[in-house]
Amino acid sequence: MRTSTRPQAHEPDITTAEAAEQPRPRRALLGRAVGWIQADHLRRGPLALIAGTYGAAAGAHALDLPAWPGLPFTVFATLGMYTRSMNLPGEQNPLLTAFATAAGGLWLSAATQWGVTSGPYGLTSWLGAATGALTYYAYRQDPAIRTAIAWEQAKVDWHRKAPLYGLAGSHMVDWRETRLGEQMEIDTVGTRRRASQIVGGDIEERIAEIEGLKTSRVKVRRPDRAGRITISIRYKDPWGQDLPHPLLDPTPEIPLPRVADVREPLIIGMDPETGRPLEVTMWDEEGAKRVFVVATTGGGKTVLLSNSLERLTAADNAWVILINVSKGKEARRWRRACGASACGPAERVKALRLLEMARHIIDYRGAAEDGDEATIEPQPDQKAVIVAVDEIDKLLGPNDRIGMATRAEFEYLTGTGRSEAVGVLAVGLRGTVSNLGSGDIRANIDQVLVGKVNRRSEMQHAVGEYGLTLPDMGRYGEGHAGVILATDMSGHWSSGRTWRLDKLTDIDRLVEGRQAGELEPGLMAYLRERMGSDLVDALLSTEPWQPRRTSSTPTARPASAAPTMTEVSPTPSDYDDADPGAAAREKARATLAAAGSTLDTTLTAGERRALAIARRQQAAEQTEIEPELRELLVDMLGRPYGTTVREVEAAMQAAGYERGVSKTGAWRCLDRLRFENVAELRGAGRAARWYLAVPSADELEAELGAEDIDDPADDVDRLAEEAAERAAEDLIDRSGAPRGW
């Protein structure tokens, strides 16, 4: 059924000239009236109904019909219209609707009883006209009717605008008015172009040009259904007004509960266009989430973290570990409501210890055998542990020994904490591997929130290829801080602005009276057993961190690849008489000896393995590494993704070292560094890669001491310099030694 005289979608548009050439049929007065009403039935239909009601009342009076049945009908109609108006979404006036319904019913009953012209000066007629006007006004104020009229008008307007937008032949399937403009869903099948082709073109710029708006005010994206696009036009500035935090606002638009739940999405802001909340998901049925926030300096990423911490610290089933090894002003205010925290550059080792604690939590929960669910659901007696990290590049970026150990712990956390309700909320400047520590950490991210960035390529670093289909956050927020685009790794996204929470005094007001609570008793006992009670108490304290010294002198790390030979080769007399294989082995040795074999059959498998390792160590000690070559190798090992033998071979050849002409020479250089506890081999087969040896937290505290823990010179350059000095000392010792030494 047609609802408008304008051409509909997929129908030919008949121009005025063509319509003038067609003969118009002559219609009677009644036909013209019907056509006039059909042309705009939503606006004109009630007028015909009011006139018909006037005639029906006059006819009922002329036929002398009883008027009393209209009274109960009026009562029920009034109650029904009031209830309907109360249940409608949006703004409504149920009293106006009920009053208009009651007035119309009473007038109809009175006109049926006494006539439409009864009373002095035709009072009933004048009351009928006033009642009709009131009823029509209430009809036009009804939200459903207003939406229907706007929808019909939008369809007419779209057929006028579609050719201008370059979407001739498209069809509008949905439309709604937003707080700042309008949003429509368009079927693009009639355009003979794919929706992806339309979204990837200049459609946003073209619409903004025609409407006289900024390009950032127009959003065009693809919904899940093929052949559709969604166009959102914002005629008002969406970012011109700050959004106060609901707990600090006496009349919040989105109220927040005082006690939150980490199982529900965290509301950290609002979309000013639709009024929908801006959310961050830290846990769902699949487990805890790994969320990463990227924005440039001044882009509002710390404010976003503060809004997230407000909801996390308000949840009775969440336990927050807060880490910020940069300035940490906001973090020091939130640490009173967190379970544990490391704030400031002087607490890098404490941050490493906290990540070690998170690893122990994962191991404890993963080894628990009680319960039938593979994924832990956060409860007040078994809280979700959320590791919140601000300025993650300051934590994972350094290539010193603390940075290497921290990256190893953080990689374990992001890779195994999902099912054990241990999640991550990390905030950083960029989404590159150098800022996130390693490619494995970036691969485990579940959700990315992007704020203001300097270049669109920064979005691709964070979300990959999906960054090409997302709005350019360098222009989207029109320069305002706190404008956030939240996306998962499947291309779905939403946008909004965070609550304004940048004042330290506001944080103090929210933190007041909040406590993190305790983890489950069994877990705390496990942590104290594994890490020591004194260390656990120090990590849970808000007092300044004092690194422990386990010894006054540095302790040497045991060589991981060169185990000492502890087994003693047994003699035949040591065999147990009950061993049935002893005689057979002796017989086999005698047979080999009689055949002239040179194989040493007196060694066990473990002894032969230890002998091979000893020979490798001897070959490594005989391999000389020049200081420049050692510096090159240490630099390659210090990369976040490590290196391989082939890469080292190519680098040595490029540097002009003769030893690099063979793969064996590169292997011997790396093997020597491994026996010196400088390098280590991770993985097996083709996936094996060489890295700088990662020390443990205990070794760091024992070797570095309190005064050298945060020395910025303690990095790869210093390590390479020390290695070069040791190599130079070896050369001096060998050159000064007498021949035959």
C-alpha cells in the first residue's frame, strides 16, 4: 500500500513534464476529497474522522438512539489511552491524551442525547469544535504518530537527496531521529554497487558538502547485513559540552549504581548522539578480557583509565592491580582503593613483582580441581583480578634486564589469564610491538579503544587492517580530548565521550570509603608460600617500595644449557642381582668389544649427553668474539622478537666477518653467549629463536641492589659494553700468557 504520492524505491521517477502529458481523469468532489486525504493520510486522516464523528452524532440524535452506552465506553477508552501513553518510549503527555479521549467521548454522548446544535447560541457545536481541535492536537503530540509522520517525510526527502549523494536507486529501510541529527539505514542494491565500495569512497565528504557540515559530522558504515549502509548525520556539535561523572552530577543522564559488577560492561561515558553508554567489557562468558587503549598525549587515555578504575573499584567481585611507572599522579590517588599498586619510576621492580604475583594467581586457579566450569566466573569470594597499566610503553618498552623480565611476565599474563578471571587493561601511546613488548602480547588483545591520534596509521598499529574501515580519530573528535572509539577485533565499533574525571579532588571524592577486599584465603596462603610473607605484605602495602637484597654480592645465574654431571657411571658389580637386563647389557658390551667396536659402552645416556654438552662448551670457549661483533649480537638478541642463526649469519656477512660465511660460525658465537648466560634459545625446530637471557625478579634484586635498580644506564648498551670489556680482558690475558700455557 502506497503511503505517499512521491515515487518509491526501485520505481521510475515520473517528471513533471511527463506527468503533464498524461491525461488526468475527471473525478467528482468526493473522489478529490479522498485523494486529498490519501496524499498525506497521517496528517489529514484525523480531520476526516472528526468530521465523520460530528455527522455520526447528528444521525444518532435524529434516530433517537440511547446515549448512555457511550459513558462506560468513554471510561475504558480513557484508561486504555492513558496506559498506552505511559508505556510509550520517549517524551509523552499521558494526561493530555486521557483528557482529549474523555472530552471526545463525553461530547459524543451529549450530542447524541441533546443534539449537535443544542444549547444557547449552538453551544454544543462550539464545544464539538473545541473538542475536535484538542483531540487533533493530542493526536499530533503522540510520539508514535510523530515518528510515523517523520518517517514518511524522511522517505520523501530521501528520494530528493539520494541522487545528490550519489546513491540514486537506493531505498531507505529505516530512519530515526537522534539527539544531534538523524540516522538512516539504506538498501544499496538498486545502486548496482557493493556497500563496501560506497563506504570506502567519498560518500561522507559528499554528504557533508551538500549539508554544509564538517566531514566529521557524517558517519557512513556497514552493518552486519550485506547490501546495507548506515548514514548518521549530526547537525549539532556532539563534543561541545563536557560530560560530568554521574556520581558527581546531581541530575545524571545515565545513573550509575554505587556497587558495580565486573561481569557487566563498565560504563565509562556516553555517545552524545544517541545517548547510549560507552562501555568497556572486562569479562564475559568466555573469560577475562585483554583491553588496550591507545591515544596521543592529551587524548584523554588517563581519564578513560580513571573512569574504568572507578567502576572496577566499585565492584565487589573485582580486585585491581594498578601499575604506572611513569609520573603516576592519578594512580597514587586510586591506589587506596586497589588491591595492590606500583606507582612511579622508582617502583619498576615492584611492578615486576606484581606481575609475578599475577602469574602465581593464574597458576593457583588453573591447578584447582574443584568446580565443573572451565572458566572462572567472578564472585565476591573469588574476585576477578584486573591488571590496569598506565603508560605501558614505560613498563614494557625498556630493553634493560628489568624490562626483559617484565615483558616475559606480561606475556604470560596476557596469554594464560583469560580462563582464570585475570584480565588486563593497558593504556599506551602507540600500538606498536616496541611499545607493547612483543607481537604475542598484541595478538592476545580482545578489545581496542582508540582516542585522538596524530596519524591514521596509528590506528592500524593498534587494530590492524580494521583500522582502514574505522573513522579517522585524528579528525573525528574535532580536536576534543576524551572522544573514544571502542572496537573489537572483528570490525564492530561504537563511539562516545568519557565522563570528565581529570581533577584529583574528584578522584579523592570517589575513592573515599572504598576498599579492595581480600582474595580467597587459599590463594593468599599459596602466595605467601611461593613468594614469602614479607614480600606479599610489602606488595599489598601502599608505603614506598623498598627493594629487598637477598645477598650483599651478586649471585651468578646457573647455566641453563650446561647442567653439571651428577651421575656416577655404575660398574658391573654395582648392578642389582634382581635386574634381569644387567646380564644382557654385559653380554652386548662383550660382543661389541669382540667385534672391534670403538664405541664406549660404559657410559650411560645421561653421561653421553653431559659429555656432548662439555664438548660444546669447550668449542664455545675456543670461539673468539671480537668486541664489535659481540655488541652486534647483543643488539640483535635484545630485539622484542629476538633473532635466528640465519639472521646472525647474514648480519655477520654484511659486517665483513669471515666467521659469518658459514652457519656453523654463527651458531658457535650464539652458543658461546648462551654458556655465558647472555643469550638463551626459546622454542624448538624452525620456530626456535635466540633472545637475551631473561633474569628472574630474585636475581635482579640480588644483582642490582637498591641503588642501581632504576638506573637508566642499565640497558642493552651497558650490557654490550660490559661484554666487550670482558672480551678485551680475555684477549689481553691470552696475549700476555707464555706459549704452551
